[in-house]
Amino acid sequence: MDSGKRSYPSVIKITKAGWIFIITTILIGFAAVNTNNNLLFFIVSAFLSFMGLSGFFGKRNIENLDVNIDFPEEVFANKEFMLNINLKNKKKYLNSFLIEVVIDDKSVVFPVVEKEETKSLNLTVSKRGVFEIKSLSVCSIFPFNFFIRCRKIDTEYKKFVYPEPKRYPLSFIYSDYSNKKGEVSSEKFGYEGDLVALRDYNVGTPIKYIDWKASAKSDRLKEKVFSSLQSQPVMIDFEKINLPLEEKLSFLTYIAVNYKKFEGVFIIFEKQTYDITLKSSREKLLSKFAVYGLEKNV
């Protein structure tokens, strides 16, 4: 995505060092006029030249810069996340120095940008919804720290902010989750299902699974092989969870994010069933959670 469609004129703020330099130049200028001292005129001319150079190189320093932002795959409310900020210098002959990219009142500094540099910026969004970056600023104190020159750039970045994952007792969704686990035997091997075979002992297998009787008849240790247990599908209906809305969204977000802990769990939301083990289904569900009840304000 392009970093922005429109750049604004530079905005200049005078630094403390800049004010000292300007006041000093003015005082020396008055002294030169009053005394008609050529040396003082020379000093004033040199100071004004420095100011001119500062303006010229400062303006050039923040020109022809492209900013691109990459979000992480998932962003959650109240969870710090990392933005990757890529800065490209499109100037042919000049590097850019001391570039500060300001986003949402936070900034990251690029000491030197020859052609392209990437740095990270940590941000936190307090509420779920759609996080937008409508503009950013590119600033610099280069070359003499007399002025802070900034250029504002319009951007069009949007990212879903999922509800903050929060853990709640499983009794809010079903009381017998632990009883449901293991009702169906699968074709995979494990330690909890039906005995399906014997095989040579593998290092690391718990001792209780060694078949001592079979081992005594053989010259090798034998271990029991069981089918693994597979949970029957559990359907979680969003409407039937007895929690306030935000807590309900946070709880189901926690379940979706930690899908590996909840084998065979499906979530029913807005009359659709989502398989949270599938990335595409999970992302679609979390995106709906992000804006649920907020659509009119987005």
C-alpha cells in the first residue's frame, strides 16, 4: 500500500538551540551596525549563511521519502503490537539523516537512510474495532538542530483490532467439557484409547505403558500402543453464553486464539458455524468480533 496520497507543506518549529542562535545573530547584527565593525558584519554574514544552509538542507532532507507500514497478522485490544515502518529514500544523490516518523503520538528515529531502512514501533490500541492511520509526520532536526522541520503525509491504513483475549471458567460455555473429551477413539496413536498393538520400546515412553509380560517372552522391551482419544465436536453458541457482551467477546477470542487447547470446538456466531482450527475461518470470526455492535460507528 502506498504510504500516502498527499503531502503537506513543511512545518517548522524553532528549537532552543535555534532561538539562542537567532538571538545571538540579531545582537551581533545590532552591534555591527552601531560600531560599523567589519569583523562583526562578517560574523553576522556567516551566521546567516548557516541559517540559510540549515533551511536548504533541512527541507531537502525530508523530501522524496516514502513511508510504508506493515501490521502484524493479529492485533488485539490492550495488547502491545509491533508496526514495521519502511522508509525509502527516493533522492538520487543525497542521504537522509535523523528522520523521525511520528504515528499516533509515538515516533521512531532513522539515523541514516541511504536507500531503504526498516524499523519497528510499538503501539497499543485500547479498544476493539478498526484502527486507522489517516496521517503520519516525517520530521528532522538536521542539519544543525536549529529547527524541527516536519512534513505531514495522508495515509489510508486500516487494521481490525480484535477483542482482548480473556480467560473465563469453562462453565460459562459448557459444564462437562472434560467429560466430553475422549468419547470417540481416533485412528491416531496415543496413550488413552483402546489397545491396538505392541511395538518395540521407544525411549521416553512412560514405564506404565511397558508390557512386561510380552517383554519377558521377547529379548526386547515391548510397549503398548493405544488409539488416541478424540473429542466429540462441541458447539459453542455465542448467544447462549451468560456474560456481558465485551466479556463474552473476549472469552471467545481467547478460545479462538488458543484453538489448540480446545479440540473439536466450533463457535456459532450470527447463525454461522466457524471452525477455529482453520486460519481463514478463525480470522473471519475475529474480524466480526472486532466490529460487532460498532458497525454504525465505524
